[in-house]
Amino acid sequence: EDLAKYGAVVSFILVAKGVLGFRECAHIVRIAEETGCLIRLISGKKIGTTKSILSLVNLEIVPNKSLVLSIHGAKNEEAFREVVKVINGETDSNDA
């Protein structure tokens, strides 16, 4: 995929503080849609992107699991702040 069309990119190594289940992954997909960014999570040899909610769910992110968060797009800082809240379990994904 041509990631250059998204422009700027930020990448960080994080440790999950919560579980990324279907609701949390749906929330991350919504953040990507609202910011126009492509969000990728990498855990071990698995890669999940906001183009496929199941690819995110299949990462099986649980507390204390390390991952790489990569956000491509002009609003990457805004997307980063929101995604980190989800990864840290700081949002109520029930209203996602």
C-alpha cells in the first residue's frame, strides 16, 4: 500500500494497559475515520490496521503486551492522543 499519500507519520512503542477487544478496536477504527489517518498496530509478527477491524482484534492485545503504534496522516498527533487513551483503557468504549 502507498503510505506516502497519508503524509506525516508518527511511531511509538507502547505497553498496553488494557485489553483491545472488539469495542476498543472499533473505537480505534472510528478515530482513524474521524482524523483521516491510517493507524497500524504491530505486535510480534502480527500487523493490524484500521482498514480491517478483525486484523486489530486478531493482535490479541492484553495488559502488559508491548506493541508498536504507527499513525500516518496530517492529524497524526490528534489520532495518537485518542488511540493512546484507548490502549491505556482510559476511555469508556461502551459509548463507541
